[in-house]
Amino acid sequence: MSRIIVHTLVSKEAHVGDLLIFGHTQLAETLMRAGLVDLLDISVHPMFLGSGGTLVRDGLSADLTLVGTKVFSRIVKLSYAVSRPAGNEG
């Protein structure tokens, strides 16, 4: 078990409330694969880039249920409950 997963498990036991990750897809992906993500918030910003990275790498999947939306001036936040832990598919 990786050190980050152990640290996250200890933090979840010791603290009341949410653990937040902003913009670190590799860390979020590691925690999703370990089944440690309960809620996924994705903010949609209206712009066209023509290229860019993917949200997750190949092989990561999870069953998500939309549980909320919030509209800011030009940004939409989509909140998804993770109903099945992510795993390495394939």
C-alpha cells in the first residue's frame, strides 16, 4: 500500500470533514483506484483549447451519480457521488 493511501486513511480517521484536492489528477486517480473518493466535483469552464490532457488515464472507471450542480457566473460545478470504487479495468 502506498504511503499516500496510508496517510489518507489515517487523515480520514483523525479528522471530521472533507479532504479536498484541487487540480492534482495523479493524486486523485490514485485515491480513486483505492476506493477513497466519495464525491467528485468537476468544474466546467467555457473555453475551447483545441488540445489538452485527459481527466483520467486509460483503465480507470467508476460508477458516478450526479448529485448536484451549481452555476457560477461562467462556470458550472458538477458533483458526482462515487457509487462503485474505481478500479483498474482491463
